[in-house]
Amino acid sequence: MVQSHIGYGAPHKHDTSKAHGEPLGAEEVRLTKEFYGWDPDADFKVPDGVVAHFRSHMGKRGDAAHAAWRKLFAAYRKQYPDLAEQIDQMQRREVAPGWDATLPAFSADAKGLATRESSGQVLNAIAEHLPWLLGGAADLSPSTKTNLEFDFAGNFQAPEGDQAVSYRGRNFHFGLREHAMCAIGNGMSLSKLRPFVSSFLIFTDYCRAALRLSSMMELPLISIWTHDSISLGEDGPTHQPIEQLASFRAMPGMIVLRPADANEVMEAWKVIIHLKDRPVCLVLTRQRVPTLDRSIYANAGGVARGAYVLADAPDARPDVLLLATGSEVALCVTGYEQLKAEGIKARVVSMPSWELFESQPKEYRDTVLPPTITARVAVEEASGFGWERYTGFDGAILALHSFGLSAPSKVVAKHFGFEPAHVVAAAKAQIAGIQAPGSAAFTK
């Protein structure tokens, strides 16, 4: 057994089996001081010569290095004022003017786009005007749509064969190592760059410790997770995330954003770009989702508040609330239209970010989810854990209590009951005061 001198007095007395689980104690501290020849009765004493030694060595070197840096940067600022201003903006975690100059517009489209597709378009439009936004994927950028494709983006790479080194590139190929990818992203963020990392949502299990540190250290790391539900289809249960959304919502400091369509994606990115001290999980679909007609339904700007009324009863006094995130919002909209045709008043609430919603004033939260309306249906292709916060214990939660299924996405959705007919049935049952068994009658 290797023995430690520090903290254990004479080295022969103790071994490292005593090193964990409890404070040293007064006697061990006293023995340590005696071993190093310090006054065992003195507390918080810095021995003579330590301060002078530090100042004459590390302090002197640090002062000289800092003075040299200030001189160098002053010369740089004089020669390249615009670039120096960008460095200042990075240090303040600000965005460059014009960062949103070429954001794409998304028109209503019943066929729509996968949110990973619209996110890729928005990411490229922003990165082209925000030089310190850079990153990549764990060997999955073609699938996560995170490759920066404008002319001057390039790849960050070491020399290989006759290929020259390129440290100017902004696309990082992290390889199949999600934990290392997120840890590297944390380091880049500490350097005041604005990094993004990406993979499939199921693979967040490999990098949870690094993401937890992002939250602990209040780093605005952007993590982009695609293939976000059982609707990814044939890859089956091993790739279909169930409990991951709930786990990230439980992580202190983490913001989860699961947008419903292309315009919510764009609004989500507007939120992300202005974050300075919180990491974010942007959760996106593999499959197409309709781009909602915003002349009929509410403006997607409500994403900034975490949740908003997307569609409402004509008199704004609904009998039932339909709550959802991501791709399931379109499912609720279809159910809403069917209920409306039957003369039943419903409200659809899109809830892309619980964390942002919880940060809103109570008055706003009560206007979106009126406490007097207790008939509620929540729909999400994931674990239903946590939705009781918004449905109450008597509300219906159409979610998953099992792992997924290997089949085409439409077959999987039908198997687990993620269809308009089930949303409509649950809404009617809620209005009638009938609680679905287990609050999730349509899961299997």
C-alpha cells in the first residue's frame, strides 16, 4: 500500500485506506504540521518567506507575461480594430452585430421539414456571421445536420500525409467519443468560444458527466441532439430515447428546447445565441413535421417564454388544454381541429422549454395554463415523468411506459397510440371527468 505523508503525520502510521470518508481531524492536522516543521498550534499561518518567494517567482513571471500580452494586444487593436472588437465581444459573451442578417424564412407547409433540417439551415445562417460559433459531431454530422457548409468554414484538422495542418477550420470531427466531445466543448467554452456539439439523443448517456459539468460551471455549451423519439423508426429500442428528456429537465441549470416546427427552431436558436451562463440541449426530430401556418396559429416568438398558446378556443375560454412538445404539437393541433369541428373548445399549448416557462412570472404562466381549467392532456413520445406538474394528478398523460419498437415510424406511432383519435378521446374523457387508467391510457 502506498503511504502518504501529507495529512497523516509520520508516514509509517497510516496508509491510504484512511484517505477518504471523513475530515483529517485535529490530531492528524497537528501531526502533519509537525512533520513539516511548522508550529502545530498556529492556524491559517503562512510560513515566513512564502509570500516573498511567490512574488519573486510566479508573481514576477505573471506580471511580465500579462504586461507583454497587454502591449501585444494594444498593437493588435491598433492594426486590426475590427478583429480586436470581436475578441472583446467574445470575452463578454456577446454576439456580433448582424448575426441574424440571413436567417431563413419558413413558410407554412403541410409536408414540412425535420427539425434537424431546419436547425441545420439556421445554424449555418448564424455561424456565417458569428465567427466564434463553431463545433461538430461525434461522427454523425451528416445525420445531425450540423456541418457548416459556407465557403470559408473548413475543417479543423491536424496534418495527415501530404495534407497541411488547418487550425482555421470551424468544423470539428470529434470521432465516436461523445464524452470527450462534450468535455472538449466545455474547454472551448471556457476559452470564450461558442461551441456546439451534436449526436443522437440516445447517446447523451455517454456524455452525461461532461454535460453535468457544463451546468455546474455555468457554461453556455450548445448541445444538439437529433433522432429524439420513437418516431425515428426502424433503428429500434436501442436508439429510441425514452428517459433522456426527463433526465435533462431534472438537471439543475440545463435548458431543454424541443421545438415543434421550423419556425420554433429558428426562435429556439434566437434564445440559444443570447445565453451566457447556461448550457442548452436542443432536441430535434429525424422525421418531417408540418411547418404550421402562423397566420392561423400563434407566432412562434412565444418560444422565448418556454410555452405559449398556439391555438385557442374562439372566446379564449377552452374546456380542455392539450399540452405537447416537439413533433407531438402537430398531433395536438390535428386533435384540436377535430374537436373544434365537433363544437368542443380546446387550447393547444406548445411547451418547448419547461425551464424557460418556469422562469416566467406566475401571471403569464396562469394565462397559458389557467388553474381553473383542470381538464388537461399532455402528449410526448417519451417518459411521462414530470408532466404531472402541468396536468395535475387527474390529467391524462399520453406518454411511454416501455421501450420502443423496431418498425417504420408510422407503425410505431400507431402501436403506442400517438394518433389524433387518441388525443381527441383523451380530451373528451377529461371534459367528462373520466381519468384514463394510469393517466396514460394509450401507451403500451
